[in-house]
Amino acid sequence: MRNAIKMVGLLSALALSACGGDKGEDLGQFIGTWQPISGMTTEVCQGYTYTSGLSNLTWNMGISSDLLQNGGTCPIMADANGATATGVPGQSCSLSDGTGTTGTVNLAGYTFVVSPDGHTATENASGSITYFGGGASLPCTFNETGSYQKIGR
């Protein structure tokens, strides 16, 4: 009888561990400020290509998604699965340069993967941006790749 009770306890523990764990514990690896080590954003528009460096990112707990990232052009909502945060589909935002030019950013794909050491990560993003100004519009695409180091919680 005692062996049967031990077996039921063991099976229950295995079943619970297979269901995932504490989601907050999994998200903790993302939460904090990440500084770029290398990488760039490349925009391709009609007639020209523009590249820019990356800025610090800050990951926080999300409300309608697991995570919310601030620091880039637009906030990004992401859901986590293990060490990978994947952008929630269908995200877009508006931007303005303060001189009358505005834009709409549509995120097509996004991943942020924390390495096993928990201190470095890689980011990949792609999508489109349409700029509006002076009565004209300019459609562009973008790709972003970067490596980051965690600098704060």
C-alpha cells in the first residue's frame, strides 16, 4: 500500500511538471533592461536603403500578452515559450518625427531568444513601415537583427 501511495505521488508530480511550471518564473529571464552588443535595423524604401543602430530594450510583464517590450520604435507585445519570446501577430503602431511626417509600422515577425547563460539574447524582427508627409506616402520594409546583453533587472 505504501508503494502504491508513493507511485501515485510520483505520477502526480510528473504530470504537474509536464504541464509547465510557474509562468512568472519562465518570464523572469526576459524581465529587465537589455543593451545591444551588435546588430542593426535596415529599412528598404523605393530608391534607398537606410541602416541604423539599436537601442536599449526593456522587457516588463504584459497585461494582454506575457511580455511587453519598450525601447524600440514601437512597443512589442510578446508571448513566451521557454527561452523564446514571440511577437503577438497583427501588431501595428503609429509614429511621428515631430516635423509633420508620420508613419505606420506593421510587425510581420518578431523573436527574442535568451541564451542558456541568461545574460545574452538575440533578436530578429521584420515588417513594413509606410511614411506619410507632404501629401505623399512612402512604403518601406524593415529587418532587424541584434545581439543583446542584460544590464539590469
